[in-house]
Amino acid sequence: MMVLLPLLSLLLLEWALIGSCSEKGGNDEQPSTYSDTYYHGPWIAGRPGRDGRDGRDGAKGEKGDPGEVLNGMQGCPANVGHSGSPGPQGPPGIKGMKGEPGGMHSSLIEERLNMTSYLTARLLKLSKALTFYGNMVHLGEKFYVTTGQSFNFFMINKTCQEMGGAVATPRNKEENAAIMKLVVRHNTHAFLALREGIIGKFYYLDGSPLKYTNWYSGRPDGQGQENCVEMYTDGTWNDRDCSYYRLGICEF
């Protein structure tokens, strides 16, 4: 009995040390094997004890300083290569299908018809007004119009052209009579679109020879000094200097 007391005391001491290590060990790893220790004495060594439990995690450490990123040196720019030669032209594509024929939108057609009707009505009113005041005579597809003012032949010709017409040109008896109405209305003489070429021979302004004449008896008699033609109130013609002022009549 006296021999067992020291043995029991060592066992108790060993268990006490193992318990102490399990409480203080923290993150210390325990060896998986136990080395037998032999003591000199009258006792027998006990078996190795069990591994102790893992300790609790320690406190979180302070955040370290950020690391430095080293940027490399910029390289030399690359040389731009020359443009290559254009490649050969490709084959023509397949011909597309023929599209549907286009057509005018109905609203556009209606708009144009309305505009045509409006212009026709305005032209009719204008024609009636000009006829009433004796400034226009209508014959077939031609209109003979005057402002009642007198100018030299060159100004009359320019004005008629700017308006899209021409100086009144009688090419037959009917047209001569229509122009005469305006001459009688304003009781004056009017220039016609005739000019002298060869002395004593007159032509239309486009250079073509006259197909109709109505000269007053003994006219022309200017012998190259009177290159224009005027109409008297009886409808007959007389050669006259172009610089004189006469009634201007345009035909459209």
C-alpha cells in the first residue's frame, strides 16, 4: 500500500499537467505520439495520455501597409505599316427583281387638280378684266396684251421676253385684225415684231421671211433708215425708226 501511494501521486500530477496544457495551449499542436519516459524508481511508467483540445483563435492582428505596384517603362511606339494595294474587283452581284411601278399619291393628285382649277379660274377672271378694259384680245390659242404704255422697240422687246412672251407678230389677216383692236382702243400706233434686213426687205425677228404683209400704200420707203414697223389705227403698216416711242403689245 505504501508502494502505490507515490504512483498514484505521479498519475494525479500527470493528469493535472495534461488538463493545464489543454486550457493554456491555444494554437500549440500536440504530438500525435507520446515518448515513453522511464524513471528510475520502484514504479512502472503509465501509458501516454490523449491529445489535448485545440485552443481558441487568437485576436485579429492589425492591417498591414498597402504594397507598392511598380509600373514598367513605356515602350517605343510601333511603326505604322504602308497601305496595301487594293484587291481585284469582285464579280457583279445578282440582279435584283424589278420593283413595282411608282404612282402619284392620291393626295398629291388632288392637290394638283385643285391648284389647276384655281389657276384656271384666276386666268379666266383676269382675261375678262383685261378684255373689259381693252388691254387684251384673245384669238385662238394666242393672247395679245398691252399695258397701254409706249416705249421704243428695244424696251418693248425686252419687256415681252422677260414676261415669257414676244412682241405682237401678225402672221395672217385674222391676227392683224386682233392686234388692230388694241391699237384702235388706245388710239395710237404700235410696234410689230418685224425688222429690216436687206434695204427695203423686212423679216420676222427670227430671220424668217414674211408670209403676210399689210403695208400702207407706198411703204416701206425708209431706204434703210427706218428699220422697224408700226401699225396704224386702220391696221396698215409703216416702216419707222426703232427709237420712236410706240404702244407696246405682247403676245402669249
